Amino acid sequence: MRHYYVYIMASRYRGTLYVGMTNDLLRRAYEHREELVDGFTKTYGIKLLVFYEIHEDPSSAIDREKVIKRWRRAWKFKLIEESNRD
């Protein structure tokens, strides 16, 4: 069974955040970390995977990504820190 991931990456502790969705979390995190794709994450130096959650189907992952993207920063930090204290 294929999994889909909603993830949050950060530039540093409590820094700039990026919310995304992928079906290959390791590849996607590597692409961000190594700045292989031009765009927001490369511009702002977003390289740290700080949160992810697994979904069974792409539509639920896309819906969840859209919800999290609309959240306030404080809510995103709370979500991250509940599962990743470091």
C-alpha cells in the first residue's frame, strides 16, 4: 500500500515554515535539504524536517495540507512541538 505524507519543514527553531505533501518523504526531504528545486524553500533556507503525518490516500493528505497551510503560525508550532520537542 502506498502512503502519502503531509510534512512541515523549518529553516531553524521557530523559523520560517513550509507545509507540503508527498508520496516519498525521504526523497522530498532530501530535495529540500540539498536545495535541488528552486522556490520558497531554497530562497528561505528551509532544510529541517520537523513534522510529518501519514495518510492512506492522496485526497486526505491534500485536504490536510490545505488545512494546515491556513493555520496561524502558533498553531503550527504547537502541532510540531507536541510530537517533536527538539
